[in-house]
Amino acid sequence: MRSKKRTTIGAGAPSLIIQNTLPLPPELCFEGETLARFLKSVQRAIESARIVDETLPLKLWIKQQFAVGVNEVTRGLERMPPNRGDEKSPVGKNVDDGEARCGYFQAILVASDCNPRSLIKHLAALAASRNVPLLSVRDRKEGSLRLGELIKVKTAIAIGVKAKGNSINQLIKEALNYNKINSTEEEA
């Protein structure tokens, strides 16, 4: 029987420091009345997009439009090519250009009041490296319930909105543009 040897790095070994040189994607935080209005408008957009395309059953249609759950969102982000800063990321392209980019996220909705927080901690770094905006939902420990209501499940900690060029994507795009305009007005 072979013995297993352990190798450890001593105190004198050089350490590797990784710095994130990419700018963080815009992060919106919805809470209170703003959250209620945003979720209501997203629900209307989902219903109108569903009316336009009723060929599939609801669960399959939702699967085509969204990535539901932390694991599925993480897998989707890892499959996306990283934005290196010098080249334009496919996510940065206009969603209205008619290009079907299956698997690419336009935005990620996250229940930021989930417990333990370590479940979603890695999503911010992944989203930043892929240049995908992160939209936080806070509602006194009920953010995951509110996100689950959108897609007809009990709870959802993370939802990735796939870039499909429908009314849902248009609403997310407007919310991001609204935030960008308001943040530049506050800085001026």
C-alpha cells in the first residue's frame, strides 16, 4: 500500500495576488416601493412576451427566457466569454439587433438578502468579468420569494435574464439606462 504525502507551501513561498482590473458592471438595488414597481413591470413584460409566444408549455418557455437558480446562473456565466476590456463583449451588443444569443445574459436578478450570503458572493465577480449587470432585490428577507413569484416557483435566489430581444429585455434595458442617467445626474 502506498503512502500519501502532503505538500504544503511554506511561509517563504511567494503568494499570488490577482487584481480585478475590469470595471464592475452597474449594480442596481431595488427595495421598497421601487422594488414593487419594478417587479410589477417585469411581471407584465413576462405576461406580454408569453402571449406573443404561446407555442411551448409555460415551464419550457420560462427555461428558454431565464436561467433559474444560483447553479444554473453560474454555469451560464462561466460559459460566456470573458470581457477582456480591449474587445467588445457579445453582451455589450444591442439586444434589438435580432441576433439570438442563447446562453448570454442581459442581466442577473439576485435576492441579496439570502442566507448564507456566501451562496451568491461569487456571482458579483463572475458578472463583472463577463460585463453583465447585477440587479439586487432586497425585501426584508423575502427577496427570494419575490423573485420566485416572477417565474412561478416558490423561491429563486438568482435569475439570469437571457438576451432574446423581447419585451422583458427591453424593460431591463430601460431600467439600466434609467439608472445610468440618474447616477450621472447625481455626480454632476
